[in-house]
Amino acid sequence: MSRTCLLLILAAGAGTRMKSEVPKVLHKVAGVSLLSHLLCTATQSDVDKICVVIRSGDQAVSDSVEDCSDIFFFEQPDQLGTAHAVLAARDLLKEELDDVVIIFGDTPLIERSDIIELRATLENGADLVLMGFHTDNPRGYGRLLFREGRIKAIIEEEDASDEQKKINFCNAGMIAIKREHLLFLLEKVKNKNRKHEYYLTDIVKLADACGLDIRVLRVEREKYIGINNRVDLAKVEEVWQRKKRHELMLNGVTLQAPESVFFSYDTEIAADVLIEPHVFFGPGVKIDSGTIIHAFSYIEGAVISANTRIGPYARLRSGTQLHPAVKVGNFCEIKKASVGFETKINHNSYIGDAEIGANVNIGAGTVICNYDAYHKHRTTIADGAFIGSNTSLVAPISVGRDSYIASGSVITENVSENTLAFGRARQVNKYEYAKKIRNRLASLEESDG
Ligand code: UD1
Ligand code: CA
């Protein structure tokens, strides 16, 4: 693109309709904030500068951005409307960039291709470019007013007449404008409307009056759902999940009941992975091919190699690394642990802060006691070890190669290689005592009366 561009994200709105202590743009879709979605799209759009307008004192918003080195933040002291918000970045608007693209912080699904199309339309001679969508339910959106095929103005829902409210071609929100016109138009915007706000959308009428070339691009409504309340938030989540499922299936992942599986923004799944119904993926999951995730598993922060079997009802937490052909069965929880080739953790176990070698068998009900109320301690289990059922491994502890731990043990001392370890009281069998004890208990019952 030959023209330079500033991309402005408006994120200062009070977000009253969210009924939340959390600033609206920090609410999450697919495990990441609305703002992160937009910044990710923005940075991929090859613009020259990115700027975010936040509410004064909304430190949490700027703090949430991990790498802000290339991002400019401006504060809007009072939330007096979208035109007023753009003016908060006045200093940048005076600079010599050619164009300005303005996006709303509450429409996280917009795509890079749309930003590029807007910019291309300016390159083709337009002065101001809007985006519009058709919908059966236009409530809450600004309506695009046309006369003789030309866009004349945008009227906001609150100010629209009953007749105008019937218009179902709506303002999607994102606009692009040649910078030379922007400040001049914004300064003319008044707040004579029902909400007493300075509406960015009013620049359309003003631009038309100046004879500027205004164009409208049609977009899909789904990509431009503005999140004003929690219902919209759920709708956007739904759209995002649907797209992700579709993309994964086309890439060779089997989803038996796609609508019951939820992914995060960064979930990576290779071809030939099978996912059964009702599985949730939090951030940081990567799965290699041939793996099966059985139903009702909850997985986050886990790197899962090829040909593993997970679940049903498994919980993998942050820092889990599974090597190929590992099996993790029902009601097993793993966190901050690596598990070696062909190791089995099949039933009801907790594995935390551990390094487990290859071909280890972790018996049913094994628990790593990693926490002493003050610190977390590590456990290592070397290749080929057999951990009997219902063992407690009290960390820090190491279990040697090919060692064997008797079931029911509480292991508090390191076990060296090839060693058989018992950590439980020896069993005592008393012949005929069953009868004795019964008689004694029965006589007590009689005397109790
Ligand atoms: C806005 C548009 C409407 C459009 C809809 C699309 C205006 C006046 N209306 O309505 O035509 O159909 O989006 O989703 O532009 N913001 C600030 N400071 C403010 C006010 C808002 O930064 O003082 C930010 C908000 O954080 C939000 C964005 O601007 O990200 C839009 O504001 P919002 O109040 O959600 O506008 P809508 O009523 O949805
Ligand atoms: Ca909105």
C-alpha cells in the first residue's frame, strides 16, 4: 500500500451495559481479551502506527498489553462519545500519516482483509469509507441513510424516528478516512442528540455537506457484532468457536460433536487428532497427530505429542508435557509435569511438579503430595518404574529406574533403581478373630438396649 496509515482503536467507553468492574475490552473471547484480538489483527494489517484510546485511569487496559513498545495509548478523560474519543489522539492526527482507520474496541472479530479493503478504497480515491451490514435485527446499531443511492448520514438508534428504525442496513462501526479531513470534521461535531454525546457517525453528514467522496462497503454482520452486553459477548464467542471448529475440521481434525468442543485463540491441533464430545481447551494447548481426546476432558497449557490417549474426564493443566503414546485416563489431573514415552496414568491420580520417565506405570489413585502449605516440591520417577495403586509420593522425592513401589505406600524417602519399596504397615491376620469381634460388638449392642 503506498499510503501510510494510523489505526485507532477506541476502547474508552464506560461499558455500562456489561455491568462489570472489568473494562469492556478486557472481557475475553476464546480465552483472550477483546483488545488482544484487535491488536493481533491490527499488527498483521501492515499499518504504520497503532493507537488505543483508553479511559483515564484504566491502567489495567494498557497493562494488559504485553508488548506495548509500538503502541501509543491516549486517555479520554470523560466518555463524551466516539468522536470525542478520537479527538483524544489529536496529537497523532496532526502528524503526516495519510489515512486513519478507526475501529471499535468491542468488535473483536474484524479481519485483516477488511482493514486492507478499507485502505484500498481510500487509495482508489474515496475520502471516507464506512462499512455496513444487513440484518433482521438492527436494534442498537446506527442506521445508514441513503438518498438517490448516495450515503447521506448515519442516525443512531436513540435518535431514529420509527420509520428510520425500520432500516436494516446498519453501521458496522469501522471506518477509514483521509487524515486531512478528519480533524476538521470532528471539530464540527455537536452533541445535540438524545444521549448528549459527540458521535463519530455525525461526520458522515458533515462530510457529505462538504462534497467529500463517501463510500460504503458491505460486510457480513457476524464479523461486526458489537459487544455491548453479556448476550453479545456470548454471541461473539459462539461465532468465533464455530469458525475455529470449521477450520480445524477442514485441516483434518475429527470433532464428533463440534458444537460441544471449545477452543482458545491459540489452540493448535494437528491432522488426524480425534476429539470426542464435550472437551474444553484453555490457552496454550498443542496436540500432535494420532492422539485421541476422549469425552469430558479439560485441557490447558499442555503440549501433547503424537498417539496419546487422554480421558475420558482428564484434566491437564498448565506446564503439562506428554511424550508420544502416553495414556492419561479418567479423573487424572496433571500440572507442571512431563510424562515420558508410553507411560500410563490411567485412573484417579494427581501428578504435579514432576518428571516422569518412559514406560512408567502409575497405579490407580496415586497422588504426588507436592505442596507442604508453603512450597511446591518436585518429584522424579525414572524409566520403567512401577508405582502401585494408592501410593502417596511425598515430594521432594525421586524414584529410580525399574523400581517397584508396593500399593498403598506412603513414600517419603528416595527409592533407588531396581528397588522394591514398601511404605505401609505390615498386614496382620488373626485367625478366628472375626467371630470374636462380632460377638463382642453384638453384646455391646444388647447392653445399649
Ligand atoms: C456504535 C456506533 C453505531 C454502530 C455501532 C457498531 C457511534 C455513535 N455509534 O454504537 O453507529 O452501529 O457502534 O457496533 O459511534 N467509546 C470510547 N469513548 C466514548 C464512547 C465510546 O472510547 O466516549 C468506544 C467504546 O469503548 C466502544 C466504541 O467506542 O469500543 C463504540 O462505542 P459504543 O458506546 O459501544 O457505541 P454503540 O452504541 O455500540
Ligand atoms: Ca458497541
